[in-house]
Amino acid sequence: MSLHPSLQSYADAWTHSVEAISELVTPLAEGEWNRATPCPGWSVRDVVSHIIGADCEMLGDPRPIHTLPRDLYHVQTESQRYQEIQVDVRRHHTAPEMVSELEYTIIRRSRHLRNETRDPGTIVRGPRGVEETLEYAMRRRAFDIWVHEQDLRRTLDAPGNLDSPGAHVTRDMLLAVLPKIVAKDAGAPANSAVVFDVHGPVEFLRTVRVDADGKGTIDGAPSLGPAATIATDWETYVLLSCGRTTVDAVRDRLKVEGDQPLTEAILTALRVTP
């Protein structure tokens, strides 16, 4: 037996991103590991530490026994505290130590994926400390690591891979939550439709429809007379959805039509990451 076919695309996306990250950080000088990234409170070293820690947890390694300092202003929730343990425990590691651990973790995780024979529906403990199916854990892992690859690329001024396998996993993850964002979080009125038109390396045209009961669904058919239309480029959509920027900071890259209060509510609610 080998990796289930439904999991292969997530394994491929993870491999593509983690190898790109390794290539990005291996040549960095010691000081460059301290550069601030778009993740609040996290340096390049911290992002790589998070990546290492998450994959160690996917491997089933025990979590570090570590007490966080009390002055980490960016740690405000239990979820953030959980993730910060793997980061803070590596904050004093040198560049060679970071590169070495990253390379070793990639080798271990790659071997683990090659030998993975479990059913996609198997319940596992994911890297966020919650029980979930193996399929969801791997899909979420591919999404997370691609987003962090982009964080590092923006920090190091090395753009690329906006259309990689991880980008397509990310697109599907973000599309899956759009009905909830529009119907519940933004409160779109019953019997209305909202169109999203995203262009660039990854592009899509989707309509979220809210039925008479206030439930949202999504499809690829155009809508005549939608309540609102939101158009932007793929990178901006990702930045908004992953909380890497604010609506005001990228307003010149957004084209919105229709119900203005509704579009503002949707844009504000787009963020799906902690």
C-alpha cells in the first residue's frame, strides 16, 4: 500500500513549498534570520521554527516542555500560545542549527509521507493540537506552509510560486469558507448573490448565493444583478484572507460594486487565519 490518491496532491504541495523554503533560508546570513515577517511578532527564524514544529507534530513527536515568557505581546489566545511553544523554544538557535533541523525534518517527513498507508478519514492529532481527519490535517498543512512560504518570500524580496501546487490548495481552502463569510459573518440578505472575480496567477470567478433561509452556497455560474461584486488580484486576495494586510492598505487594488456596507463587511470578514 502507499499514500491514498486523495492525499497525494497535499503531499505534493507540502513538498514543493518546504523545498522552496529550504532553498530560500539556507544561504541566509545570521542577521537575516532576525528580519521581521508579516506575521506579528515573528522573524524569519520564528516562521521556520513554526514550520519545523508543525511538521514534527505531524510526525507524532512529543511537544517541547517549555514555559513562554510573559512579555510576548502578539500571543493573546490559547491557540497562539499553543503554536508559540514550538517557536519560542528555538528563538536562540543559530542559523546553522535552524538549517540543519529544517533539513532533518524534511527528510523525516518525506519518508513518513512515502510510508503513509492510513485511510484519509483516520482521526489524527493535527498540528494545531486538535483531532481531525488525516485528509483535513494534510490539506491544512499544505495551505499553512504555502502561506508561510509567501511570508518568507515577501520578507526576503524573493517573489514566486504564486501559482504553485500549494497556491491551488489554498484557493480551494479559501473558496470553501466563502459561503459562511458572506451569509453568516457579513450578514448578506436572503435571496441575494455576491460575485468574486479574482485574476492573476491563480484566478477564479465564483458566486455565493444566499437562499431564503440565509444559507450560503457557492458555484461558478455568473449572477445577473448581484448585490455586490468584489474584484481583485490573487496576491491581494490571499493577503486579505490570511490577515497579512488590511482593507484600507490595499483599497487601490480592490474594485467593488453594489451594496457598499455589504462589501465592507465581507472584506473585513475575509480573514480566515488566527
